[in-house]
Amino acid sequence: MKLRNFYLASAMAASALGLAVPAHAADVKQVQVLHWWTSGGEAAALATLKSYLAKEGYAWKDVPIAGGGGAAAMTTLKAMVAAGNPPTASQILGYYALDYAKAGKLNDLNVLATKEHWDKVIPKALQKFTTTNGKWDAIPINIHSVNWLWINKAVMDKIGGTEPKNFDEFIALLDKAKKAGVIPLALGGQPWQEGTMFDSVVMSTGGPAFYKKAFVDLDPTALKSATMKKAFDNLAKLRAYVDPNYAGRDWNLATAMVIKGDALVQVMGDWAKGEFTVAHKVAGKDFLCYRFPGTEGTVIYNTDMFAMFQVPADLRGAQLALADAVMSPAVQSAFNVIKGSVPARMDVPDTAFDMCGKKGIADVKKADAAGTFVGSMTQNYAQPPAIATAYTDVVTKFFHGEIKTSDAAVAELSKAIDAAK
């Protein structure tokens, strides 16, 4: 049964029982969606969801807010909710969704979740952010992971490079690019980008047990440890391989440097692959994807979710149609093939995905089973926004030379996180 017919039938049944039913419950055929998917690859991926809904008869009212980390979008969302005019749904990250759920601002999606057994196909780690007291109020469209290298294959071949298996080998690879006159490391000098890279550096330096102890448990000993100091030392080494114009660069422009062959590698989440896809580049032929050296077997994840807000009753059918579309296996496959991420549903086959997508799907399943599937500190899946912001502030100040030494960075990180708790 089509979803809209399912809800129309439900409304008719309620009416027959004498329950109040909004006069136009089945009439509003539009969804208003706030998001920050404004790069070429992101927009192309989002078009798959829009197209699916269009076939179901629903129009899409776009509320795009540029800004790769989503901070500007979250500011806009906060204003809309405060004004009593929330969108039908908003792209959202982890702890932001929990805050709105706890404030009673989100709608109950259990009628769909129960019918479609979402609890059986979504990893338990994600369900922490999609459910509140057993009620589904947000839904994940993908699983991103941040611990990736994206490499221009022609440049790699030119310099005689091979996949780096540890941090020292990564530095040696960057040195080869530098000697060949190619920008070794494409980076956008923005706090969330540098923090995202540091997530991988910490995992590489200390391993998953240390990462969880420091960033999930916020263990003071781990935060102040020699291992954390070494992680900052390693981050400092990477500073020598970026070009002079990196500060303030958007992430997709850094990806374009790798696509064009102006730079060898970018350390970025797998949303970067969407830019290669829309540029008609082929994995294995034009570009290579490796886990950040020293992090093979782990997945530092974030997930793009849609939070479903309290909306007028006559918009409820359209909202549920959007939720049903997001959780459709067909949409989860088509969207993520383009976006670069992998489906949030573990039952979606990898048939349509390229070599990087297939690896991503396999890696998520293995890491989830092994207990090495852990949330990104920067992307609000290890800690709430206040702590994540304190973290990225320290990382970016260190990377830009405002904090002079690794010892000072360790002290500042511990202090900033304590203040943000």
C-alpha cells in the first residue's frame, strides 16, 4: 500500500470511530527540508530523494544553508523552531537531535518504525541518536566515516607512491609529493576540517581503546597523556605539507585540488567521494581511497539524519512520506552511491557501489561487530556540540600556530573540555 493511502485509510478509520481528524490531513503535498548539502556531490545525492518523493506526488521546498560543518544551518534551525515555524524536517547531527527530542520538539515516528522494523536494520550505535525513550523521532539516511584518504591516482603513479600503512609511511608519501612539486596535502583551514583530520590522527596514534577513553569517556588521564601529546606532534608534522593558501578554504575546493591533480591527497570524510563522482571520476582508475594510516579496522563515524519536527496536523502525512522515503532501501542505495557514504540500513546490498563504497559497507559491518565503530568527536557523535566546539577550537589554534607547543595544546584541550562540560 502506498504510504499516503495508508495514512488516508487510517484517517478514515479514525473518523468512523468519532475521533478528530484534520479537515485537510491528506491534502498538503509538500515537504520543507532544511539542510547544508550545497556542494555539487551533495546536491546530486539529494536529488535522488527529491525525485523519489516527486514520484509519490510530493513537492520539495528547499531550505539550503551553505556551510560544510552545518553550524550555520543549526543556527537557522534554532531560530525557526524558536519562532514556532520549524521545517517539516531538518538534516541534523547526533546530539543536536537529542536536544530537540528532549525539548519535546520532535514527532513520533513509531508507527513507521514498528511497521518496517527499523530497530533490526539500523546499528545500535546510531539508535542512541534516533530514539528517545523508545520513540523514533529522527532517521539516518547514511553512515559517513571520516578516517579516509582520497588520492589522485595519476599523481600517485607519477611519484611512485604506495598505500601508506602507518603514520611514518604517510609522511614519507607526502615527502615524495613535495619533492615532485605537487601540493602534498589539500586542506581547508577551517576548525571543523582540522578537527576532522585530528580525529583520524588521534585514532592512528592511540588506537580505538585510547580514542574511546579520551573522547567518549573524557578520561582526564587520557586527555593529558603522552599519547595525546604525540597525536598533536603528528598533527604538527602535517602542517608542513599544506599550501600557503589553505586558511578558510571550503572542503569541496580542497577536494577539487585532488581531482585536478594539483594536490596528492585529502584527509576527509567520505562525502569527498561525492565530488569525484559528479566530476565523472572512477574509483581505482582516477582516484584511490584508503583508510587513514593506522586506522584500518576502525570506523570513525557520523551520520546525516533527518529530525522530524512537530508540524501542523495537515502536514503530518507529507512528513511521514518523507520519513518513509528516507528509510527506503532504494533511496538509501541511490543516495549513498552518489553521496560517497554508505547506507544506514545494514540490509541494503552493495551491488550498486564502487570499490570505495563496497569497502565502506564492509568496514562498517566489521567495525560494528568488533566494537571499533566509534563516533567522530568533531561531528557531534562522541560528545555534545559545546564539547566538540571546544575541541575543534583548540585543534585549529594549534594548527594555525596560536598554541605553540604540543604540551600547551594538551593542557588547553583538557582545560577547554572541562569548561565545556
